[in-house]
Amino acid sequence: MKNERITYKVCPLCESGDIDPLSTVSCTGHPEWREPLEPSISWMKCGNCEHIFTDGYFTDKALKVLFGSTLHQQTVGNDIEVQRKTSAKMVERVVVASGLPDNTLWLDVGFGNGSLLMTAKEFGFEVFGIDLRKQNVDDIEKFGITAYHGTLHDAMLDVTFKPKPTVISMADVVEHEPFPKDAVRSARELIECPGMLLISMPNASAPLWHYWNETNQNPYWQELEHYHVFTRERIYALLEEVGFKPCHYAISQRYRACMEILAEAV
């Protein structure tokens, strides 16, 4: 698709102009790839903060093609019994860090199959979901869970949150955002203080990641929906920059080489 991406002129994290091409890889093997999308992804690296990101982010027209279908694992209710166990570990970490819910709101951004929302509700949280896929929003509301179709920023403009969320989860979301700092800053502006942010994504500083690179089997270089590759160190720095203090690290079971971080609003 001609001009399917809006090109980054500077690093989307530190805004340095010292950015250089890193690699270009084929993405035709990705299950969501389809014509007329371009058959390759070009990755860049910032010489200032060493952040790695794609050369641009999709236009609305390209996103309509990309989101024209939903992978089975992204549909509400998919593998719900198994996913409940994975989600329970995530909720338990939040409860250990901040206590049992007491009429507190859990906001899940990019809720996907809905497992985390349903499990947080089971623990006693009030829950609210946000997702870019309209079908997911329609489906999750059938389970009595309120949801919003759009971005976190749009929801902050359109929805009156009473009470404000005490927990915000962005599980495998930030690396999908064209400008991650804006997304995390929005979470900081919205969250009740004290509050807890739960965030997960692949960890590019994990030894497993380096092993994949050395053996030419890293699946994330062809990930169509990802604009960014974060190390643990880089996401910690971003969280601290916008007003969160990382307080717990865990290896997530959601995806391969995935890290899971709890950060307090300070």
C-alpha cells in the first residue's frame, strides 16, 4: 500500500534526530498480513537513547486493512478457562502490592480476549475496558462489562470515570502505540493516586531475546502491530519520566519473552 505509514522524523521517545536504519525484514509470514500491505517492516535505532522502533506508524487507511479481521486469540472468550489462570496471577500481583479491592476501579486498556477484565471482576474489582476493535467491545458488554471503543486518550475525553481507576493495566499495549510516552502519560493523568499500573510487553534485554537474534528465530521482528521494541531498562526510564515508580518485575506467561511490570503512581 503506497504511503501506508507516517514516517518518524525523530525518535518517538526522546525526540532525538539521531536515528538510523537497523534492519528490514519480511512480514508476509505474519498471520495478519494481507495485500495491499507492504511485504516488509523497516526498523530504526536511536543513537541517543538506543530505542528501537519501526520507520513509521500505520495510517488510518492501513489500520482498517490490518484490523479487517481479528485473530482467534484476540476474540472475547477465547480459551477463557486457561487464560483465567494466567490472568489470576496478574491480578494476584496487584492485590499483593496494593491490597484487596474495595469498590475500586480496574481499567484495562486493549482488553483483547477479555480474560483479565473478567478475572479482575471475579476478585471484586469494578472493571472497565477499552479496545480498538469494535467487535470486542460489543462482545465484552454481553458479559455485563462496560467498555469503550477507541483509545485511552479518547476515553478520557468522552467518559467520566467515577471513581477514577485505582488500577490501570496496559498488557501488551504500549509497544502498539505510535507515541508510547503519550499513552503512559495519559494513564498517569487518569489514575487515582496512590494507584498501580500493570504493564507487560516483550523484553528485548532478556537473554532469550539475544539468543533468538543470534539464531535468527526472533518472531517479533515481523510483528505487524508492534511499532516499538522495549528493553526492561528503557521502559523503566519511560515510566519514571512520566511519574510512575517501577516496584515489581515478573516474567509474564502471556506471550513469549514477555515481561510484566508493576509501577506505582508517585
